[in-house]
Amino acid sequence: MQCSDGSGSPCHAKNGTCGYIWDGKEFIVKKWLLAAGLGLAMVTSAQAADKIAIVNMGNLFQQVAQTTGVSKTLENEFKGRAGELQKMENDLQSKMQRLQSMKAGADRSKLEKDVMSSRQSFSQKAQAFEQDRQRRSNEERGKLVNRIQTAVKKVAADQSIDLVVDANTVAYNSSDVKDITADVLKQVK
């Protein structure tokens, strides 16, 4: 019997259509191969899930910063300059109060010039102080981040983890994804 598609090939199907022989054995083999493929895919995805972990970087950063006393160190480092700025601000406020109570005259114009000069000096010193404090804060923050990243890499290598993702950037994770935050915190300390 010739195939009805016009190819001239013989028709093998029992129902007279062109194509493969669809007897019971071939159909069972195909189902078995499909099931085996799906099973392999599930095993592979389960193994991949074992090699992914999350870590809460924000929580780690906060805890490490507290235990290392970075904020106290910075506070002590800038204590003298902060005190100097506070004294300058108090002096400026007292000069401005005196200026408001003075009547027009030569003494008032002299005090106005002094207040303007003091205000400008205070503003420059305050700006320089803030820039220096921000720079040092960023330096210390960078050191902490490097320590945390080193600890994350070590914990991931020790536990054969291929991918570590920040828990705050993940929209969803199932309960079987490993959280290594506590392990990393132990490593950093």
C-alpha cells in the first residue's frame, strides 16, 4: 500500500496513515524514555538546588559593624573636630543674638562683618568635616564588605555551594534553599 502523502513510501501504520509503526511495544518504549528524561531533569534540578544558597548581607553587615565597633571608632576619631564645630556654632549663635539686640552704629556693622566671617568659616569647616567623615565611613564600610565577602566565599567553598545570592534580592525562595547567614557570621567573627 502506498502512502497518501504522495511521497511514494510504503504505508506502515495499521490505520493506513503514513508514519511510524504504532504498535504497543514502541509506544511503551517512548513513554519509558519520556519518564526517564523527566526523572533525570528532576534529579538534576534537585542537585542544582543543593548548590544554591542565600545570605542576608544587610543583616550580616549590621551585626558585623556592631561587633567590630566601627561606629565607636569613627566617633572617637572625629570627636575633637565635632567638638570644635559645636563650639564655633555656639559662638556664632551668641554673636547673632548680640547683633539682634544692638542698635545701628559702628559697633553693629563691625559685629555684622564678624558674624559673616564666622558663618563662612563655620560653613567651610563643617563641609570639610562632613566630607572627611563620609570618606572614612565609606572606607570602613568597604573593609567590612570585603571581610564579609571573603567569609561568604570560604563558607561556600567549604559547603560546595556554587551560587550564593543576597536574600534581599530574591523575590521567592523555597524552604529547601540553604541560608548560610549564620555560618558566614561565625566565619567573620
